[in-house]
Amino acid sequence: MLSVLPDKIGKAFGNGTLSISSNRNNKLAELINSKYTEDLVEAIRILYCQYLQNKDLTLYMSRIINLLPREDLELKRLCQILISEFAAQANARTSKSQGDVLILATAPIFKDLTNLNTSIKLNALKTLSSLRIQELTPMLFTAIRKIQADKNPLVRRSVALSILKMHDLCSDDVQPDDYNDIINFLLKDTHQTRLYAIYVIFKITGDLSILHKYYFQLIKDLLNFNNFDLERALQLLYQYSVMYFKEGDKDLIKLLDACEILLRLPYPGIVLAISRLYLQFPQESRIKKLIRTVVKFLNIGSESKFIILQMLHQLALSYPQYVKEHYRALSILQIEKLYCKLLKLEILSLLIDENNFNNILEELLYQARSNQPQLVAVAVKLLSKTTIKFPKFIKRTIKSLLDILKTGSSDTKNHVVASFCNLISTQDNKLPLLAICLQNIDDISDIRYKATVIKLLRQEIEQIPTIAAENLRKLSLNFSQQHENVKYEILLLSHQLQTIHQEQQVELLHQYIMTLAKFDSSLLVRDLFRTLAKSVDFKEDNVQEEEKSSAPPVETQKLPIGSLSHLVGIHLPGLKLPTYLNEDTSEKRKAEIIVAPQKVEQPQQQQQQQQQKQQPQSQKQQQTQQVENKKEVLKKVEEDVKKHYQNLDQVLNDFFTD
């Protein structure tokens, strides 16, 4: 019966998917074998989508190659793109079958190089340069030499780029002798073609010594380049100046003067290239002009705004004293993209000082109340950094963060508490910030920050024992619901509080927490319980009072306290102390001094009378000692009240009223 189920499932589901895939293949086969150009273009687009899904197109490549002689520009362009992508695969060079298919495509592509249409010629050259076939390399260079003197300058520039592409794809097959004559011919061409030839030499060899001859000519031609070529020229000049120039060189000053004129152009990419050059060879006047130009670009479109903010961030890191003059333009700036807002806040945090602290603080607080969690996290983190940098304004910053704590979400509260934890380590008086964290410890959902707050409380436990005990009591109510890391810190806090302040309430609370830890589900908590139980005498309160009264006494008479036998619980032979050392002979000595020794034994009535006289005296002494002890305890309590805080509100009131 079970063997029938797979067949039924296959009929129910499998045949449907097979029919769908077969229908698609049939449709693709109809389109690619059609006589109409529109159907063929649609088929090539479907094949390209399948290629992007990592599907094998080897079966269709012969049909695609047959479509190359068609005169339709769109169809020819799509076929050439698909062939170049197919040739870029890792196994196109090693697989013999794929190599044979690509060899078949070379004949119509070589024919397209002689086409009068410039776009067809450029696409054909691009496709040929992407083929990874060693046998075709000499043929490719022969074809390139034929078109290197083409009338169209775009074709001549693409010749230089095709050499670079062939070298990147198969550097072992391309030798300098193959392209030196082509590059030398292109260097004698126009300034644009010469720029591409120099760029190819630099990318292949990494050497710019060729610019010794064309350096001044290239500086003169900077204003004649288009936007794209100008960026490439500036990149080459930057690399050349780093390799061969020092600060103050006359030839370098000519380049910097030419770049100062280019700052007037409305292209952010060009300003970015000039900024690299100015930062490499800094001069105060030029840096100020660069900053003014960059600030003017702040109101451009959103696509280029991130580039401008990156430049400002780099300038703010290197020269914050010059960027501070323009902080108002940055604070007023309205940005929609999140990554741009984050970068803007980082720049403002670098520019903050005592003069503009209030304005930048308002901007950070405004972003800290945002609905975007990443923006809130960065704003709160920067607020803590500014507080560390300027401790004079710590109270104002803390008040603002307290307002955010009251109205913010759970994630916002976690970020604020994390900032307070970072601030605590930098402050001499740690109690105010710790008090804020303890007041909001129930609202902390992040385990790391909650455990950190308890750890900080353990470090300051000697100054605030009353507050520590109260918070320990609150934490013990939800002990079983806490994470094991939080339980670990609660156990350490209870142990530390019990060892330092041995009071009855603290001991009872410690026993309660230890009992919960003994039966906890976490292995880490149980291990810590066993470790702490060995170091401190732990007594469980689970036994009833009647059972305690009927329990046998501790064997202190047989096993001396503090000895190895008492620790192990078994009598061990060894050095024994004489019994008279443990006896209290103070009363006997008093009796020997006051009363003379009598040889005759006194009757029992006289002994009872003497005992009755001594009893009220001993009771009076005990009462006076108890009164004195109580007075001493009250004095200690009063001193503790003066030294230590009793609640968290008192800590914050003293902090904000100073």
C-alpha cells in the first residue's frame, strides 16, 4: 500500500510541474525558431534571464551564433552580450565543448568589425576582447591593429580598453610585444586617446614614468576633458604626484593651481578627486577653499549627497577647526536616506565644542527620538561620547537622556542604559548614573546591559549597601524568569552582600536566593551555587522547627572546631590541644582572690545562698552589657545613614542640586 503513495503524489504534484516546465521550453523553442525579429529578441531576453539564474545555455549557443549575422541592432547587441557573458564563465577556457562553440562565434564577430555602424563595431570589439581562447589571441591583435586608426575616436579609445580587458582575462597569453606598437600609436593620437593609452599602461605595469613626457601637456588638457575623462586624468595625476613629488615642488604647485580652477565645476566626483590631492599635500588656504566648495554641494540631489558627506567626514577628521565654521549648514540640512543621516550625525559629533554644544546637542536629541532604531542607537552613542569629551555639560545631557528613557521604546531604553554604562567607567562619582540604571532595570530587555548594571552595582556595594539590598530583593522576585547570565550576577551580588554586611535580613535573602539557585535549570547557575556553598556556611530553611529541635547536637565535644577532623567529619589522629586551654577560669580566679581556700567542705545550704547572691549581680551585668551593645549598634547605624544613601532618589537629588 505504501509503495503506491509516491505514484499518487507524483500524479498530484510532479506531473503538474513537469507540464509547466515543458510548456515553458516549448514556448522558448517556438520563439527562438521564429522568423520574426520581435520573437527572437524576446527569446534572447528569456535566455539571458535563465543565464542569470545559473542555468546552462550550451544547447542554445549554436542558435544564438546563427542569429549574429542579422541586421537588427537590438538583436545583434543582445546576442553579443550573451556570448560575452557565456565566455566569462570559469569553465569556458577549460571546457573543450564550450571552447569550440566560442570559436564558431568569432567569424561573424570579426565581420562586424568592418561594419560602418559605430555601435556594432564597438560591441563586436568588446565581445572579442572577452573571449578566453588562447588560439585566437594573435588573430585578435591582428584585428585590433586594423581598426586602431579608425576615424571615430570612440573606436580608438575602445581599442586601448580592449587590450586592458584581454590582459585582465588571460594575462599569460598577452605579452608586451603584442600591444606595445598599438599603445605607441595611440600615444600620438588626440589628448583623449592619449589619456586612455596612459591609463592602460598604468593598469598593466603599475608604472607612470611615461607621464614624464606628457605631464605638462596633460595639465593643460584638463579643461578640455569631459566629466568622466577628467576624473580619470585626476586619478592618474594623483598617483604620479604621490610617486614623484614632494611638498613645495614647483611642478606640484602648477597642478594644485589647475585643480583650484576645477573646483568651480558642478561635479562632485571631480571635487572628490581634487580633495584626495589636497589632503595629500595640505595647504591651509587650499583646504579652506575646498571645504567651502564641498559645503555648497550639500543641497544637491540625494544620489550625490552621500559622496559629499563622505568628503566632509574625512575633512572633519583631519581639519575640524576649519569645518566648524559651517556646522549650521550641516545641522539645518534635511536628509531622507538613513545612511546619510547616520553620517551627518557622526560629522556633527566631530565638530562639537563649547560654543556650538547646545545646537548640536539639540540635533542629537531630536534624532534620538526618531522611529528608526539604527538612528536612535547612533544618536544615543554619540551623546555619551560628547558627554565624555565635555564633562562640564554632563548634567544637561543626563537630564535629556532621562526624558528619552521615560518616553522611549524598549530598544531605546536599552541604548540609553548602554550609554550610561559606558559613562560610569569614566566618572569619579559613579552613583548617580548607577542609580538611573537601577531605577530602570526592570525595563531593560537586553541581557547584556542588565547583567552589566548588576555587575556595576557589585563594584559600588560598599557605598550603597541599603540600595543594594533593596535591589537584590526586587531581583529575587523574578529570579527563575531571568537569563542565566543575569542569575549569575545576582548570585554573586547576594554572596558579596552577605559576606560584607552580615545582617539577619540579608542572610535570609541570601539563603532564599541560594535555594533557588540550587534547583535552577541552568547548569552554570548550579555550578556557581556549589562553589559559593563551599566558601560560606549555607543553611536551608526548608526543615520545620520541630525537626530542628529533635536533631542531634553538633559533635563539638568529640571533634575540635577548626581541626582537620572537624572539617572532614571523621576522627583523625594528630596533635590534640589540652582541655584546660578551652576552659574559662576567670570565675575561678576571682573566687581564689576573694574567698580564702577552706579545707572543710561547706554545707549545701550555704552554697545555695552564695549562688543566689551571685545570680542578681550577673544578671545586672548582662543587662548593662546589652544596653551598651544596643547603644553601640545605634551609633553604627547612625554613622551608616550619614555615610550611605538609603534610596535612589536621594542620590539623584544630591547630584542635580550640586
